[in-house]
Amino acid sequence: MSPTVFREKGYRFFFFSREEVRMHVHVISGDGEAKYWLEPQIELSKNSKYSSKQLNEIKALVEEHENELIAAWQKHFGN
């Protein structure tokens, strides 16, 4: 199960169930996919095919939705 937290600008922001415990979010679109750590600060973990411009746009969206992402993580994973 990989619950979607939100979609914006063609990107899907979601979690994979039963993955590592460090808080993070996955992002996917037709152009590529990436993973961002949410703690201790928002930081790119992995990137596949996104340009620097796209990564900057995605990071801005993660920052904008940080509280929503953390709340969704805590609700989904119970911590």
C-alpha cells in the first residue's frame, strides 16, 4: 500500500508502507521520481531523471506542504 498524500503540478507525493523509519516522502510523475527526507530537515535523498529545475520545484512543494506530510506520516505509521 502506498497512500497518496497530495497531488500538485503533475507530481504525486506518497509513502511506501513498511519502508525505513526515517520520515520521508516519495514523488513521482511522468518525468521521473525522487525521495525527500523530511527530518531532521527537508533534503533530497534520491533522484531519478528529474532536472535541477524540477527538483527545486518539488522541494518547494514539499516545504509548502511540510506540516501536511508530517501529519499524514504520523497518522499512517502511528508515530
